[in-house]
Amino acid sequence: MILTSKNNPLVKETAALKEKKGRKEHGLFLVEGVKMVRECLKSAFEIERVFLAESYDEDIAWLSGSSDKITVVSDSVFQFLSDEKTPQGILCRVKIPIHALQSPQRNCLFLDGVADPGNVGTIIRTANAAGYNEIYLTRACADPYSPKSVRASMSGVFFTKLYFGEREELLDVLKDTPILAADMDGENVFSFQPPEKYAIAIGNEANGISKETFARAAHTVRIPMTATQESLNAAVSAGIIMYVLAKNQF
């Protein structure tokens, strides 16, 4: 059976997952595109349902383990569900994992109000690549399970552990982990010697790191820049700092 109506309850519920309210209500998020769905299948995430556009004609043998979860929809319905400008004809609903707050096992990230979903996703992508597998996000951060963040994470969201909480709650969890605050008045990150274990704090794009986090920071670090450049993008800054501090691990 092919679903052809945008008013179908399953279709309406799935379309609602493009918004934070819908994701929170149903505990699900959307993963779209062949590569992303393949990567999701490799992870521990649970795919609840797979949607294929009626015109999708690529090989789906790799979906054999999820064949009982496949729903075919008309192309117009798929366009309604999709968040892509040029949909590939495949997306899935995935259960949002819930992790109880706990202290980090290794070096980690603390996102203190990073508000742009593209930045959040890109930071997650780089964190996964650089070996920072635990990420703590304040409630003021953009939702990492939004379509834009998931897309920007390029599968990093499947292989990192994300923790959420109020700022003070997260700072309490990190009380035994030295916090390194990224700030333009900090020590040069290229000559800085990090402690054995640490949490890199990245602040809001417009306002930087909160005063509460600064008060708890053990060190501040900066990326040196020429006099003609005032600042760097939050995700770019996070990526540089992560790799510079982890250089001896590669």
C-alpha cells in the first residue's frame, strides 16, 4: 500500500518531527538521505520506521534487516515529509536516546548556549572525528536532533553521547573535570598544556561563554588571529581547539 494523503495520521505525525515540539512529544527524530540512513543502521540507534518515495528505484537490499518497517509514500507526500531541497527519496524515524547525566569518562565538550543548529551539528561532527565522544549541551543550545543539525553532523550524532541539562546542573556534573573556556582573552591554545582530562567550553555565538561558566573555568584559551579579524565561527573555533589539544592522541 502506498500512502498518498498528507492527512494520514502517520504522515502528519512524521512531518511534525521536523519541529522541536513534535520531536519532544514523540521521542523521535528524522534522518534523511541514503548515506545518513546507512550510517544510522551501523549505530546503536533504533530505527522505528523507514519511508521510501514511490519513485525511489535504488537497491534496498541493505535495508533487509528493516524490511518490516518500510512504508512507501507518494512523491508528493515524501516531499511534505522531507526537509531537503532535493530529496533522495528515503528517510527514517529514529528514537532519540536518553542518557542519564554522568561525569565524563574522557575529554569532552560543554556547549554553553550554542544557538545555531548548523554550528551544533558541525561541532558534533568534528567532536566525533577528534575523539570527543561525550558532549554536554545546556537547554539554551539548538536542538541537535533538528533536521539541520543532524544533516550538519554527517553521522556524528549517531556516534557521540549527548547529555542535556540546565547550565548549573551540567556544571555540577563537570565539577571534577577542569573546564577550558574558549575566550579571546585566554592563553594561546597552541602553546597551552592541557590537563590530563578536560572539558572544552564553547559559548553562544553572540554573547560568548556565560559568567557562570567563566566562574567555574580552570583555564581560558584563545586562537590567535591577525589584527584584521575579530572572531571565528563557533564551530570552526571548536574544531581548531579540539584538534590542537588532542594532537598527541593521533
